Amino acid sequence: MFAGDQNGLQGDPRLKAISEAIRVVPHFPKPGIMFQDITTLLLDHKAFKDTVDIFVDRYRDMGEVISEAYILEYGTDCLEMHVGAVQPGERALVIDDLVATGGTLSAAIRLLERVGAQVIECACVVGLREVKGQHGLKGNHCIFLWSHGDRLIALLLLLMELKHADTTI
């Protein structure tokens, strides 16, 4: 049974392809566990696009939103958040995959602060250049796993590979 049977997606042909794109790793990380690895879904262009499209269809036009525009290296964009999604006084962690200018990150911070949230930290996977103090990041603590010239991610991937080298997938 697909989860779609319970949320109005029953019969959607995309669910079968999405389900088939998820790799099941038996007995990982320990005996008896059937690990659902979505990495293979992320690598399957069509299945991943279908996944995103299903969520877009569900959440687009779901009510009032607030917006925050920002400037990118190559243009402008806008972040939106549903009104009421974050309450005043709530603590928020902003996660960004790649920070080039800090524009998206600072827009997320401004958006959260506009509704009264307290941004406690920004967790970023990749930083292409030094961004502290730029675009409103001043005063917000940012953690970068990898910055230009750094080899931390390669080391982490190597350690993960070595740790699971005896695991059959």
C-alpha cells in the first residue's frame, strides 16, 4: 500500500515510480532493520521531479503567505512562508545547501525575524566565499561544513565509506 492511499493520491501513477526508485537496504544499520535509502530517488531525475511536483501541487496556493525578496549573483528571487507556520518566540535553525553571496540565507533570516522567530544558527553545507557580515548575516552564527579550498566533506565521505566498507548494499 502506498502512503498515497491515505492522503488523496490513490491511483497516482507517479507513486509507483517513486516507490521503485527508493532502495531498500536489508539489515542496515543493524539486523532486522529495512533501511529505506532515498539516495537512489534523488539520483533518478524523473522520480525526484515527480516527488517535488506532488508536493508543489499539494502546497501551492494553500493560503496566505509572507514573502521576502533577495538578490542572487544572477538575478532576483523570493522566499515565501505560510502565515502561521512559525510562531513569535519560536527558535529557528536555517539550513542552506550552498551559500555564495548570502542573499538567500539573509532573506530566510529576515523572513523568520519578521514573524518574531529567533534565528539561533545557520547550518550550511557549502560556502563559496567568506560571507560573514554580508547581506544581513552579521550577528548570526553560521556553520559551514565545506568552504572553498576546504577538504572536510571529502574526509567525511571517506570516513563514512570506510565505516561501512563491510556493509553489503
